[in-house]
Amino acid sequence: MLPKNFLEKIQDIEQKYAQTEERLASLDITKDADAYKALSKDLKELSYIHELYKDYKKILKDIEDTKELLKDKDLKDLAEKELESLNIRLLEKEKELINALTPKDANDNKNVILEIRAGAGGEEAALFAADLLRMYQRYAERKGWKFNILEANKTGLGGYKEVIVSIEGKNVYSHLKYESGVHRVQRVPITESGGRIHTSTITVAVLPEADETDVVINPQDLRIETFRASGAGGQYVNTTESAVRITHIPTGISVSCQDERSQLQNKLKAMRILYAKLKDFYEKQKKEETDKERKEQVGTGERSEKIRTYNFSQNRVTDHRVNLTLHRLQDILDGDLDEIISSLQAKELEEKLASV
């Protein structure tokens, strides 16, 4: 059954629908065409919920009628099968109503720019950043999304101090937005000879990708610098100044790219990242105006700030936001994130329903 507060919301819409329909029927279109047009638009918007709810009530009535047939021995088997089918339809209709009335995140269908940074833990943190990069790449493959590394700062042992990727596909942000935060790993590092378990952290930021319609950038507000690309350890790997650093002067946000041999390609990649960072910056700034207790998407990287823990000795992954613990760490690192993300989506829906 639908939650009580949700049913109350639907009843309000039903009342508005009836009132709008009555006003529209009594209005003389020849005398006030604009009012007629406005009311017609309102009725059309309300009618979607109205029709869904009408179907929902019809299924409820069919369920009650079918339950009566259970008393008839000759019809009991048939009624049980019909009841099973009706209950499935009821759940589907409830889901449609919930989706129709739940506030939508405007960014849910966006592609993303995903950043992974090594936090506390030195080289071990950088190595686990590489593990998370692989995890998201495998998850993207499962979803049929396009995965592309935009910028990477590798360490000598194959880890990453920082790596930035773009992920493109259907509803990418609606799945990956929950990954923003601090990820904690507990394991014996390959660099540790004593066999002691270390705790390290990695920060992940998931930014909905922006374009020129989302963010307007004045070219005069940009400072563009070029330099020679360097490899792990700082050694120069390119004798030409193909690497690009772009700074947005008003906000101080700076991005750089050096993975491509072409200066133009590095500039285009840097601009993609900059657009996403500015979109995120302005959206957070707008939210701060009405929510002073807003928490930052990614913390400082301290061990105490965590959304998820990966414990190798216990083969355990725990997401602390939904108190979900799974004892199949390797599967998750191989990209099997569906159970975790589904739990987070369910929690978000529950919170939205509470505010409806």
C-alpha cells in the first residue's frame, strides 16, 4: 500500500483535478481564451496522476472482488492465480505513482566526470585509487557505458595520486552520484613487510557533465597556460609544451590535462572538466543560500570521514550510509555494485517520499 502522506498528496491532486475540470467546463472560451488555455494546461498536467490513481483504485477493487472468489471451491485455484497477477500489477502501479510524484534530480540523465584522489595513506592510498578506477571501469562495462580517462597522475608503483575520467551513457549520474565521498580501505599493503593492516582513504567526486548551456564562461575570465607533459616521478616525457592548464579566474578553479600529445586535445579535455567543476561550484553556491548546513560532497580525506569501507582481511564491504555489509569484496571490486547502489537509491526515494 502507498504511504499515508503519499495518499494525502494524491487526494490533494484529485481535488485540484476536479476543481480545474469544473472551472474549465463553466468557462466560456469565447470570452477568456487565455484563461481557458491556462486551465487546459493545468488539467493536462494533473490528468496523468489522476489516470494513474484511477487505475490503482481499479486494481484494488479487483483484488477485493477476487478475494471473494476464494470462498468458492470451484474457483479457488483460478482466483489464486488471478490474485497473484493483480498484486504484481498493483506494485507496478504504485511504483509508477511514486515515480510520478517524487521530485526528480535534474542531473540524473547526465554523463559524469568522475575524480579519484589518493587521501591519507601515501603509496597504499594511490594503489587503492587504481583499484577503484578499475571497479568503476568494470561497472561501466556492465552497464554498457563509455569509459574514458581524461587525466591521470600515476605513481611509480602503478597507483594514482589523481585520475579523472568521463563516463557516458544512459542515466549515468543517477547511478554514480552516490559514490561521492571518502572510501576507506583496510588491508596489508604490498609495501608493508611486517604484515600489518593499514587504513588508507581515497576521495571520489562525481560531477554531472556540463555544457555551454549549463554554464556560461567568459573567455576573458580564463587564464590558459602551456607546459611540457611529465610522467611518473616528474620526468619530462614530451619536449613540446602540449600540456594545458586552464584557470577560471573569478572562482580560482584550475584544471590541467597532459595525457594527449596534442595541445588542442588537452585543451578540449581540460574544458570538459572545467565546465563540470563550474557547474558543481555554482549549484553548491546556490544551495548554500537556502541550506547553510550543507555538507561538502568530498571531505578532507581524513580516516574518520567515510561513506564506505573495504576490509580485505574480512572479505567485507560496508556502506555506512545504509548500514549494508556484504562479504564478497572481490565481486564488488570487479564492478558488481548493483546491490549497494540499489540500496542507496531506495534510501533516497524513501527520503523524498517523506518530504512529499
